[in-house]
Amino acid sequence: MKENHEAPRRLRGLGVSPGIGIGTIVHLSSRGPHVFRMRIAPHQVEEELRRLAMAFDKARQQLAQMKAKLEQALGRDHAYILDAHLLMLEDQQLIEDITSIIRTQQVNAEWAIKVVMDRILAIYADVKDDYLRERGSDIEDVAHRLITTLQGDHRHRWLLPETILATEQMLPSMMIELDPDAVVGLVARTGGWTSHAAIIARGLGIPAVVGIEGLHEEMAAGMLAIVDGHAGELILNPTEDLIAQYRERQAESERLWCAVRDRVRLPTVTRDGTPITLRANIELPSEVDAIEQYGAQGVGLFRTQYLFLSSHTMPPSEHVQFATYRRLAEACGQDGVTIRTLDWAESESAADDAEPETNPALGLRAIRYSLQAPELFRIQLRAILRAAFYGRIRVVLPLVSSVTEIRRARELLQAVARELDEEDLPHQADIPVGVMIEVPAAVFIADALAAEADFFSLGTNDLIQYLLAVDRDDSRVAHLYRPLHPAVLCAVKKTVEAAAAAHIPVEVCGEMAAEPLHALALIGLGVRRLSMAPKAIPLMKDVIRSVDLALLEDAVERALKLVTAEDVERLLQEEWADVLSERYLTNYTTAEGG
Amino acid sequence: MQRRTLLVKNRLGLHARAAAKIVRLSNQFKSELILQRCDNGRRGDAKSILSILALAATQGTALVLTASGEDEDLAIRQVIHLIEHQLEEDDEREREP
């Protein structure tokens, strides 16, 4: 940690994952393989040069092997391009340039490579000739190979304990590479509450603050900092006193939280005896342990896109998917797991170099993408049906806006089941198929969807965004994102009624389910299953065990007659003040300090 | 020291594959071999593939090749012959599916 004598600086942002983290800032670049700029001490320069030399050697060996393989398979001609790559790795000029940057700027080898390669790539960006300009990708390829070789298979080992990561924008792929034990906080200049990375941060319990204006101007790598996810604040260069204060707050919220957690084994039931099912939303297979730890009744939402993003092959092989789903299903026992089929936009899959879509929220994504990429979808469905042989699996289709989509998905499932029959592979053909209700159209045709689906899963994040036409990540309109807006309540009510009429269950898996005030409103509206980040479960259980369903229903009935979000919020907050202030509000306000 | 001007004639310019050929040939000589663009003066070592790539020389780019060393005569003749006459065939192969 760097000594500093500068005055503390407080930067405001949006707290998207609660908690307090105290550590050292590491700057993470958002593009390409993630490259950290790390200062090294003068005596570490020689060691860094050795790392560099080893990386060159190893990359050359890899390429030579690959080339030999290619030559054998395709003949000399096609292996030629690897020759060019090999020559780059033997390029004395390149090695000298990188070495010189490590020496003069005292930075890590990854960063030096990036600087040199970017310089060359910048020349290429200006080339008029299309063909030649595209050849810049050869250079990028070599740079990536060197950097990944340097970082090894365990890039996150690079991070020292108690690291606060600072980025332009938190990307889900970044989160996967990080070691959650080393990272105590995340800060970003852009981004918002609903970004996938924020969701993962909450899932992993890493405090995060985004939307910090001036972040890059104020911070420097190696700076000591405090991330306060409750208050939405980043404090740079805190004094010893300030650190001590925040450590005390950390300990206090830890104590409060432990008290709640002790009750995880108790049943989740309202005071007047209505059982509520609480499930876990998880994104990383490694989070399976959290199910048991926080007393979740199975998994209500497994987001498969992270499995895809973190895979070494794209898409992940059927076997990798099968093994992951099976492990999940076995861990969930009788409570089972709901697997959401691939929910991403094409732009995400193509990573950085894709053409930016003008309106990605309304573009080719989720079930639309899966139905247009049937091979990718088929492999996922095969893996799901095979895993279902070993445990209870439900499958849910994201962003459904028409009955046709569920029909086509069912047809594909049947075709896949026939395939597996013919191949004599163990599988379970008949699994529940649900639809996500997250597009206004789905709410309006909820009756028709309920006739064909086995269950509904209310994705409130997207539903609110589409219903109110508000992008919560746009700070100018973020205040218009109101989960208790009368239109949202109305949509939930209509969905619940359609499901009840068709005798199928509804589960809510959006952020609303994890927020006590909103969750109580949902229960009052007739929802009996909530799925949320595992860490939110103990507190939610505590809240539910202290309320009467009859009182919730009564308050919600009155709220449904109100016409503004503000009035609904005020009414429900007042009605349930005793329940909320004592438990949930105490927890938060204490952590925020007085 | 030998100096000659040459023209990049092949359709695809000095792309990776062409640059690799130049580097391989150049490295057979003891002389220092420097390529320089006539239009913007950017220079590159003919023994360094990245330097050549950084020239970003497309079809029609005029270059000056300078060779200095004991085998400079042979070096300059062979390298120029390669760039002006032998790269085109590679292009044809490169375009194959």
C-alpha cells in the first residue's frame, strides 16, 4: 500500500451492491484481455523482464506446436500465417520496445506489451486499405497470446488481497476472471443497478459503486480507498481515523447479519401461516454452496450466459454444460433448479468488435437469438435434458413475447429428446417449461401463455424497464424507474391472475424480490415464490416471518387504487414501517452510520 | 551503402504473410536493411516483421530501401526482387478459400 499524504476525497456514485470494502485501487482496462497497469519497484524490473522472456518462450512453443499440427492436418500453405505470428515473437525490435517501457516506466510486462502493441495498432486503424487494415488483427492476436501467457490460467492470482477494482465499466466477463476472495470492492465510472456485473457483485457480496463522475481523473492505481456500497460513495486517500470508523461499521453490519443468518433453518412462513418459497438466483456454478449456506429452497434462476462467457470454447461443449447443470441439479435436491436458456444479445457474444446495435434492448437477444441460432440452442437443450436425468430441472425461456416462441422451443425440446433416445443417452424428456414474463406483450397475453407454459417467472428488472420505458443506467431518467409504479403493480396482478386461472405457479426473480418493501407488495399481490441473490434470503425470511398475509393483502388492495408511484411508496412504507424499520431498515441505516 | 526506390506492386500490400517473407530473406544477410516510406517518411527495419507491418504499405506505396554492410549489393537486389516480383503469387494463394 502506498503511503500518501493527500487529503481524503469523497466521490459520489450509485451504490449497486451493499457493504463496505477497504483496500487498494487496481485499475482494470475494459477491453480485450484485461490488462492491469501495475507499478513495480525498481528492484523488481529484472524479475519482470524474466517473466517477459519466459512468456515469449512459452508463446513461441505454443505456436510452433500449433503450426506443426496445422501443417500435418492441412499442409504447409495454411500454416503460413502462424509463421508470421512466430516471426513477431522473434522480432528483436518488439522485445526491445517492451523491455524499454518496463525499465523506464517501471510497469508490469502485460501493460508494456499493451502499450507497444496499441501503438502499432493505432497505425493500422488509419490504413485506408480494408484488407491491410484487418491484418491488424494478427498483431492483436499475438499481443493477446503474450498477455494471456503472462497471466497464465489463473489471471486473478495477480490480484493482491484487499483489492478495489476500478474500471470504466464493469463487464460480466471481468467478474468471472476475478477472485472474489481478493476483491473487496468494485468501482466504475459508468454502469447502473441492473447491469449484469452489478447483479454478480451482489451475488458475490462484493460492495460496488458505479456511475462515479471523475473517477479516472481523481484516482490512481495503488491508492488506498474505501468503497461504501450503502451510501454509494468512494473515499480516496482516507485518513487512519476514517478507516477505523469504517472498520467499526463493517464489524457492526457483520454482527447484525450473523444474527439474522442464525435463523436460516427456520421455515419461511407468514405469521398467519402462509408458506413462501425463497429460492436463489445464481450466475456462477461455484455459487452452489450458497444454496445450503443461506437456506435457499433450490435455485429459481440459473443464468447460463456466464457459463458461456467464461468458457474456453465458444459455445461451451455439451459435456461442459451437462456437467454444470447436473452438478447444480444434484446440489438442489427435491427443490430443483430453474435453468434459464441463453439470455444474451448477439452484440455480447461477439464481444468488443461487434457493430454497436442502435437499440440492443429491443434487438436480437435471449429466446430470439436462441431460435435464430438453433445449433447453439440444440446443444444447450441436450445438456439440460441429459442433466435432468440426475435431478429436478425446470427450463425457462427469456424475453418471450409470443406464444409461437414457446411452441418452437417445445418442438426443439421434443426433437432433442428423440435424438437422445436414438443415441441411448440417459435423459429426462418431460421437464417443466416456463416463460419469463418480462415484456409488456407477455403480460397482455398472459392467459394464452399460461395455457402453454408450465410456470411463469416474472423478470421484474426487464419488465419495469420495458413497461416504463426507462433505462435505469441512464442517470437522467433513473429516478423514473419505480418498481411500485401503478402500471407495474397492475402488470404483476394480471400475471398472477392468469397463472392462478391456469393453475400454474408464478415465481418472481427480479430485484424486486430481494427488496423487502417490494417483496411484501408482491406477496400481497398473490406471489408465493421469490428468487433472489442467496445473501438476501436470511433477511427476507426474517421479514416474512414477522408479517400477516391478511394485512399485506389489505394494504396492497388500497395501494392498487392509487395513481402515482410516490403515493404507493408512501402508503406501503407507512403501513409496514414497524416490520421494515426494525429489521431491514436498521440493518441498512446502521451500516450507513448516523 | 546502397539505396534504391521501389514500388509495392502486389494487390494486398505488405500484409503479414508478405512481411514474413521479407523478414526471412533479410535475415539471411549481414547488412542492415531499412525500408522507408517516401510519402510520410516512416521507417522500418526489414528484419523486424512488426516494423514492416507498421509501415502499413498498401499497393502503390513507394518505398526506399537502404542496405549497408558487407553483402549490401546482393541484399538490396534480392529484397527488391522479392517485394516487386514475388509477392503477387502469394496473394493468389491467400485469396483461395
